[in-house]
Amino acid sequence: MFDPAQVPPVDSVEILARYILSSSHFRKSDQTVKPDAFMPHPRVELSLTRHREATIEELWREGERVAAIRKLTLYGRADVTCSAFLEQSLKVEAIPLADNPNHADAIEWPAEKASQKMKALEIAKRAQMRFI
């Protein structure tokens, strides 16, 4: 994980993880990610974890921490490059947290749910599901 005192900006080629905490956010039949996994509702930003400088063990540990806080099951994570968000006219900003210096947010989502869904659909097409 990053040194909290030296967190660089997010690069377009970075891989980002979106933790999957609902079985309705992926298809069991072909193990693909559904667009709802990338919907920012009810918040206006979408929480992500950067792979950069993190081990696989650290990434899974963070997913387990998030699931425990939310009292949900960690099914896996959807890995996708930052460019998938940028191509949808979104921004990804490093937002280090005390417990996760690799935290980032995808921001500047449109207010309309239908527009959010269109962007989420395109991002989900580029995501790879990883199971715990």
C-alpha cells in the first residue's frame, strides 16, 4: 500500500478494484460484472481501491475490511483500468483514508440515474471479476 504521506495522483493505466458485496452485482453463469456494481447511488462518488503498490493479500484484506464494516459478504472484486472511467468523462481522484491509503473515488457522475447507468454499463464491460 502507499505511504500515506506520499500518495501520487491516479494514472490512467492504473488498475482499480471495486469490491463486490452483493451477489446481484455479477453473473454466476459467466462470471462477468453487472453495471450495478459501478453505480454511484446513493452517493455522488464511487469508492475504489488502487492496485498500485498493493499486494494481492493487501487488496483482499481491504475488501474483507470493507465487507465487515458494511456487514456484508465479500464475493470478490471487479478490476478495471482507470481509463474505463476517464473514457466515460468521469474523473478518478486519490482520496487516501486512514485505513486505506490506496482509496480513490470516481467522481463527476451525472445526476440522472439513466446517464449513470449508461456509464456504468460501459465500465462493467471492461471489468474483470476476481473471486475471493
